Amino acid sequence: MKLLPTVFLLLLVFLALDDARVEARGTPRARGSRHQWSSMFVFGDDFVDNGNVPDITGEKTSRQWSYPYGSYRNSSWSGVPVPTGRFSNYRMQSDFIGMFTILDVGPPSYEQTSDQSCDSSGMTFAVGGAGVFKVAANKVRTLAAQVQAFKRLVNDGVIETRQLHHSVALIAISGNDYMSGSDANNGFYSSFDDLDTYMGNVVTEILDNVAQLQTLGVRKTSSNNYTTCDLLGNYGASVHNKYLKQMIGERDNVHILDLYTAFTDIVNHAPGEGSDRSKDFKRKLTPCCESSYKGGYCGKLSSSGKHLYDLCQNPDKRFYWDETHPTHAGWEAVMEALEQPLMEFLDQDYVR
């Protein structure tokens, strides 16, 4: 059974939103960081979407609003599961990144926030299924459209300049541009040369959006990506990494985090190798929530209310929650590996 898409290409961008040097104010909740980051703005796709896809009962695209998404911890957990719009069983990538700074979780979603307000913790513009370019199968806001929505709120004064002075931004693109319904999968981009050209276009578009954010005061950037086992996919990941390093990594205040290594050290390594945390997960490529029913998927119910999926008893022992997204424990392990370089990067002064 093929559990995972051919390729994941994840870009993380950390952007210090300030025209001047951020004051070195320590905070106990920032885990030793000498900078005070009080809010975060998030762009990207389902790896960081916490509620921007509408809650429409029965729609496949809104599975993250259905049980057991959002707050399912284990089969014996006494709490009442309440979906939160996250593509995981509890917290996800942006939540852990928020915890590295001063936030308890990732900032509220754009669609769940009043047009005339912005939470002090920031805002999430990311939408599940989004790509750098339009993905025919997922009619949602592209990365550029998300950045434009952010710019409108800044220009209208909904997001105040003083809030940006101690904020960071995160861009997380996990590869929808290379998956089903994208130009890379429509039959035209079937060779290595075609894929190489297409990926160059994707990275160029990412760079353009990073530049737009930097125009608003952005000063720091970090990026990363990863893939599962597939010849063309692995080749694509290496090309994508090469372009990121050449086109983004050489810019001042830009840092590339290696999520490729963080993921593969846990789920895709040779016997006897990998990180210490890889031992925490059993059946590393088998999701906790999966379906063996025709037309079923995690969160899907039949017309009679029957669950068209099966749940594992302990998600903390599985790296993947569904066929694509990590569990809370999976994200925790990945972000634990990346915490130190991330904090060191955020502590660096701006290069003017």
C-alpha cells in the first residue's frame, strides 16, 4: 500500500519583522533566547493550517474538522476530542515553533478572526492544500494570495507596525506543487529535465514572496524540505534543496533548516542508523489513522454513521497520523531536533 505522496518539499521561512535591530530582552518562556518574539505570522499549507479551510460537514477537504483530528491523544484518554482545524491528532509544526519563542500554540487562523482585529500572538494565513502555484485539485489561496492578504491587513492598520517589531513569520510549503493535481503531475513534467525546470520556477516564486515580506520589514529567513523514498522524488528534493541554497540561502539574514535530515533520521534510514528518537516509533511509515474501506479516509463516516477508518491505540508510537501528516509526537521529535539551530538563528543580530 502506498501511504505517502511521492515527494514532500517543505520550506520553512523565519522572518524577523522589524526595520531595526530587535532589543535583546530575555524571556523565561523563550527557552533561553535573548530576543523577545511576542507574535508570529504563518503562511503555507496543511502542515501549518489550523482552521483556514471552512468547516463544512461531509466535505473531504474539511477532514481536519472531523473526529479524530485535532485532539485525539489515545484510546484511553478521558478528554472529549474537539477538532481544532489541524491536520494532526493534536499539536503540529507551527505550535511547536510558537512554543520555542513566547507562544503556547500557533496563532489563530485568518478565517476564524474578525476582519478588524489581529490577535496579539499573530495570525495564520496558511490553507490546507495550498501550493506556491495554483493546484487544480485544491482551489485554495496560493502562497502569493496569502502574502497579499497579510499586506492588506498591514496597509489597513489591522496589523499594527508596533506588533511587527517583535514578530517572526513562518512560511511552510510541503510540496502540493509536486503532488496530484499539480503541473508536475499532469504528465508533462515526467522527466528529470522537466522537473528540474519546474522546481526552479517554484523556488523563484517562493523567493519573490520572501522578498515581498522583507520589503515590509522582514530580516531573517530559514528554509528546509524533505522527501520519502522515490527515485524521481529524491532527485527532486536534491534539486529543490540546491535551488534553495543558491537562491535563498546566500541572502543576508537567511538560514536553511534541514528538515530533510530530521525526517529521514526518524522514518527512512538504514537499519541500525537514524536518530535516538527513531526508536520511539513503531511501524514508522504506517499511519495511526488509516482506512481499508473503499472511498474511506481518516475522519470519514458512512451515510449510516459508521467510521470508515481505523485508529491505533497509541498515536505517540506512530510518526504519521494519516497518510500525509505527522502525529503530535512525530512533530515533537522533528522540531526537537531543529530547536537548537533555530534558536541560535533567532538570537543572531540582523545583517544590515
